[in-house]
Amino acid sequence: MPSKASDSPQVERARKKLRKQFEKENQKIHPETLSMIRKQIESWLSKNSKNRINLKEKTITLFDANQHSESPHNIYVLNLLDTLKKGQKGPEELEASRVKRD
């Protein structure tokens, strides 16, 4: 059975460099650091809880009962669909005429 070919010097250097980087990063991870980050995340979540949407009370539908995609509610998309069905303008012309907010 043939043995595995040895790595070239470039590959060995690259692997050695990667090992050093991984070891450096692993040394930075301490239980204290993880607990500090956890507390920061929890405080951010509690501060921004008033802005969050309760998904248990909101219904999200992508498909109707017959597995057809939900109709779009965006006015721009509805207008785009109408004009494409009529064959008047292409999406490039509609995009150029679209009102953009700065």
C-alpha cells in the first residue's frame, strides 16, 4: 500500500502558521470572557425587548392553503407585477422610474 506523500515546505509553513493562529485564538477564550459576553448579550436583549415582535401572536404565511405563494403586499411589487402582466414596461424601466429615498 503506497504511503502518503510528504508535504512541501510551503504547506508545512502554512500549517504551522495556522496552528499558531488557532492556539493564539484559543488562549483568548476563557470562561470569564464567555460569561462577560453572555451578560452583554442578555443586557442587549433586555434593553431592546420593547422593539421585538412577538411571533407567537403574529401569523406568518408564505403559502396559502393550496401551497401557492402568498400574494405580495408591497405596492411597488404589485405595480411591477401588473405592468409585467400587461407587457408595457420591463423591470429596468420601472426601476428607473421608481421613487428612491435617500
